[in-house]
Amino acid sequence: MKSTGEKVLSLRNLTMNYGSKQVLRGIDLEVYQGQIIGYIGPNGAGKSTTVKIMLGLIDGYKGEVEVFGQNIASGDPTYKRRIGYVPENAEAYDNLTASEYLTFTGELYGMDRNHAEEKAVRLMKEFDLGDVIHTRLSSFSKGMKQKVLIISSLLHDPDLLFLDEPLSGLDANSMMIIREVLSQLAAQGKTIFYSSHIMDLVEKISTRIVLIVKGKVVADGSFEELQALSEEGTLAEIFNQLTGFTEHRSIAEKFVSIVREEDGDA
């Protein structure tokens, strides 16, 4: 799927092994400015491995990875200042206050300390966290911490945003806000690489959906293009068909029958 915008990411024959296990089996992918990529697949398909390679967190891969036209194997880390990242299981520094953590994060990305702190405070207020700006993160709920992590990924105004299950723990209103934020950022030329198991959200926010199964891309296109490949309607149903998982109803029936057993039925 091509675009007229600037090429932001390029993966060519990307393979990765963990010992004798081949996790990525030749990923070819080009991502362009302004796209919201829904990167989906079953557990163990290689989604997180792909993202961590692009972020420079994993080495030992084969193939070629370019970010903003720069081969990341060159060892020059400057491209990372243009990237934001929300990992699926992030560990924040719980002994810091939200303001301290966000200011520290902003400085890591090269921001002036005062500017980072002032911007963090304003963003927290917009996210309904104004009354806990100077409260330690250890007292935050999962949803509150997730909001802080999302702010930390956006604080330095990145050109490329990697989000791995970013809406985990958020309430419905916050989810709607984040969806709208992502849409507006993409409209302004930001590129978003979004991974989630919540299929209806991926379906609604993605301009392009890439489905990976057993380390290979098996589908790549808009939701409408994926529908044309399938006999199913929703992205969840298309996902099940393209990944070969069609036993969900029979498994559910057996599960319910066990739940409904009375004493002596087994």
C-alpha cells in the first residue's frame, strides 16, 4: 500500500531468531507520513519483536531497517529523538511525582527542563490529572499511569509514534480522547504505528491494517481492502478467518456446557 507522503519506515526481508525459534520470517513493509498503521496478529506472531527492533531495543536481526531514511544499523541514535513509544507493559519510576517523571522524560529527549515541566502540567490538566501533578506515581491507578505514559510519549512532539496496547486501563471518555488525538496528529503529518488486540478500535482508527501471522505479513491494506479478501464483516471476524482460527464458537459451546453441568453430570 503506497502513499505520496514521505517514507518514514522501511523494513526489507526482516528476520529474527531466538535460538532455534524463528520469530520473524522476512517482513517487508514501507510506512509513510500521516498513516495510522494498525499492526495486529495473534500472540507470539512477532509484533512486539518488530517494534523493538525498529526502536533499537533488540539487536541480532537480519535484513534492513530504515527509520526516517536512516539505516538503524549505523549506530547513530539521533533518529530516536523523533520517536515516541508507549510499551504494553511499561514501568514508570513510582517514587517520582508525575511532574518529575514527565520533566525527566522530556529532558531525555532534549527538551529544556522548564519547557518540559510547563508543557507536562498543561497536558496533565487536559487529561483530568491536574490535581495529582505533584503526587507520586506509586499512588496512581493503572488508568492514571497509562495517561502519564501517553503524555510522556507525546511531550517532545515526535514525528513517529509507536503504541502497544495504549488504551489499556483507560475509561471510555479517555479512550475517545486518545482516538481523536491520534486522528488529529495523523492529519498533521505524524505517523502512528498502533498495535492492539481490541479489533473494533483498530478498525475505527487505522488508515491501514497490517496483519502478521507466524512472523510473516499475510494481509496489508485498508479495512475495506481487507474486507474484500474475506467473507466476513468485522475486523475481528476477518482476523479470525485470515489467521485460520474458526473454532471460537465450538470452543465457547463446550466451555458453556461445562459451566452449566450439574453435580453428577461429569
